[in-house]
Amino acid sequence: MTTSLNAKVKLNNGVEMPWFGLGVWQVEDGDEAKNSVNAAIKAGYIGIDTAAAYKNEKSVGEAIRESGANRDGLFITSKVWNGDQGYEETLAAFDATMEKLGLDVLDLYLIHWPVKGKYKDTWRAMEKLYKDGRIRAIGVSNFQPHHLDDLLEDAEVVPAVNQVEFHPLLTQNELLDYCAKKGIQVEAWSPLARGLLFDNEVVTGLGDKYGKSPAQILLRWVLDKGVVVLTRSVKESRIVENADLFDFTLTPEDVTALEALNKNERTGPDPDNFNF
């Protein structure tokens, strides 16, 4: 059971990553991003997830410095965007990300999407950055088992993390099993399925049972599945509420009941059919 906001999971290279973090997708650069990150750090969050494509890395870096938090106590993730994939392109993109963040070392760097014909060269560049000590762990995002099989044919470093869309409408059990066998930690984006389950009777029933909101029930389910969770908000009260998950755990029957809601339904793009 994940029992605190500071709890961490040990990745396949020994680096420890927080089970719970703040994502800043669709958070506007400037005061909105800075206020969101500062509110999260104030609330005790130690994981912050951004990406070049979010166009708010500069504000995230500024917020980290303004917060006064010990840098070594935080876990910062960013991602290389699709248009920057390729060997030399990734090295340049990483330098740009680090300049915006104002960091010397990044905790986790991910390939944002599996761009066909490019992600292997991208991975080679990330392996170099990892071996040079500029990144503590490297991973992927939105990779399905066949993408990972292809990557691992030539990879020298097994991805530490695979960040994917994950919620009770999209349980991805095959992917979970695959990653467990390969020692790859799964991390969830869109764990609240964009609110599609907030009125679901199973979710609201569990909310009544535990005295928790639908969002808290869904976030706890992700954790109880052994998946790292990212949540997003620009409201301080919601940021605090989302992290109030560590005084209860779901029973195996509760977990199964939520899993039974699966429809293999995505709220975001399909990793096998995207064109951006």
C-alpha cells in the first residue's frame, strides 16, 4: 500500500521515483504554471511532470527555484517532442529543455510518442545522455508492447518508465503484464478519464463507502494497481484534495469492480494511429 505523498518506487536502475506527481499538460506558461507547481510543492508533492510540447518548462523551472524546495528532494520529468526526434535532434532538444528548466540534471526524460522510424535513434541519444550522467533515468511514453519489442531489439538500456493513458475505462492489462515482465514501471496520464466516470454508480458508491470524492477513488485505484499516477489542476484546493489518498486503500473486490468498467476506451490519441 502506498501510504504517503513522499512514497517512492524503485526503478529498474535503482533510482527512486515518487508514486504521485503533478502534471502540467494544458497549464498555461507564466503565472498559471508557476502557481500550480508552487501549490503542489507547498502541499508536499515531490514529483513534477512537464514536456517540451507543453511549452511551460521555463515556468516550471522558475517555480522550482522560487519554491525554495531542495532540488535533490524533487523528481522532475520532461519529454522530447515528436518533431525533435532523431539522434542529433534529441541531443539539441534536451539542451533546450535543460536551459528552460534551469537544471543541471534531469530525473527522468521520456520519448513522448513512438514516432515510427525515429524513436530508435531518439533512444540512442537518450542512452548517451543517461550514460553521460545528465539524466538519472530514461523512459518512454505511449508505447505499446510491439513498440517496446522493437525498441528493445537494439537498446542497451531498458526503459525505466512507460507513461501511458490509464484509468478504469482503459485498463491496459496486456501492457501492464508486459511491462512487469520487462521491469518497466507504468505511469498513468489522464487517470481521471476526463471526468467520464465521476457519475458512475460504482465510483460514487465507493466514494460514499470511504468518504472520498470520485477523483480520489480513481486516483487510489491507479496506485493500488501498482501504477505511478499524475494528476493535473491549477486550483490549489484541488491540488491538495487530489493528494488526500493515503488514509485508505481499496479492497481487492473494489479494485476488481472498478476494473470491470473497462471498455478499452481512450480519451486521448491512439499510439498506433496518430499524426502529430
